[in-house]
Amino acid sequence: MKNSTVVVFDLDDTLYNEIDFLKSAYKEISLKIGKVVSVESTVIYNQMLACFYNKENVFEDLINRHNLSISINELLDIYRNHNPKLELSKDRVEVLNELKCRGIALGLLTDGRSQQQRSKIEALKLSTWISEILISGEFGSEKPNANNYKHFENLFGKAKYYYIGDNVKKDFITPNKLGWVTICLKDSGLNIHKQDISLIDKKYLAKYTINKLSKILNIVS
């Protein structure tokens, strides 16, 4: 039997805060660098975070500050491919549990590299709730390509579709066109990519904007 309701989530800054992945990667890098230069890893970690918040080139500063022979690409590899220490927040778990209890089919549609996104999904244990996961790096196209969204329609069939995301530049324009109900999770101040709707055309905006994920439980039917 086909599900009559399907909820598809974005990943980064929707189901968890992407800044947590960044911090996890910085900790991994600072541990590796600390052993090479005999500096406390916590000192290096705090230097990296300070650079990030100052909108400076973190890896360039790290290499120059500690006179490292490692390249920016090598640091990027560690960043992207480390096993992140991530955990779903209690409110996220409660939302996913409630949707699953209602018998609603859940999907995940995220842009990014396969290994990087898979490591996040595994760390967050999202396969506990989500039956269909689409990662752009595996699928071959990114949002807002219609094929990425239609994949779920082809899989789950005729249903009422919801998309929950945070990126007003690419998350909602296509599902809006497809007749999905779109829900934007408002930036709590932690998002890596800031939401700026001042110059955004209305067709890019979600039907609903919520300030916490639990609010979707009042919208999804």
C-alpha cells in the first residue's frame, strides 16, 4: 500500500546543526596538528574557530601560523572524510518518532559528497526513521533539479508531499512548482549559510516558516 503522506527532509541545518560537523572536523584536525607541532590541540581548535567566526581562511591561517608542510587540500580531505561526532537533539528525535508513529513515509534529500553526507547520516542514525535517502553526489544532480524531488514521487507514488529545509536559494522553488507543501526552518543563529530573504523572489520561499522543527507536527497531515 502506498503512503498517503510523505515527508522529505533536508539534512544540514535542518535535522542537525551543520556547525556541529565543522566543530567535529576541527577537533580531528587540531588533534593531528597538535601532535606534529607540540601545541595543545585545544589551543589549535580555538584558533581555528576564531578564524572561522572572523570569516578568515581557516586552513591558510593554520598552515602559516604553525609553519606546516601539509596542504590545504590535505586538510580539506580530513575535514570531509573524518568520522564525525554528531548526535540528534532530543526535539529532533521526538519529531521523527512521532512522524513514524503516524505511519508517514520519511525521506532525506541532501546535496553534498557521498562519503561526507553518509558519515553524517550514519553518526546521526537517521536510517532508524528514514527509508529513502538521496545524496546529490550519488544521484548526479543537485537541488533545485526537479529529478531529485521527482525521485520520491516515483518511489512513493500518489501522496501529499512535504519538504522541510532551510536554504531559501534552492530548497523550495522546485517542490513549490510540483505542488508539495514547503516548510522552512528559520535560522536560530547557528546556520553556516545565513538566510537572507530580502532579495529573494517569492517563488523561492517556503509556504510555511517555523522557528523549531516540532512545529511541523501541526502542519503535516
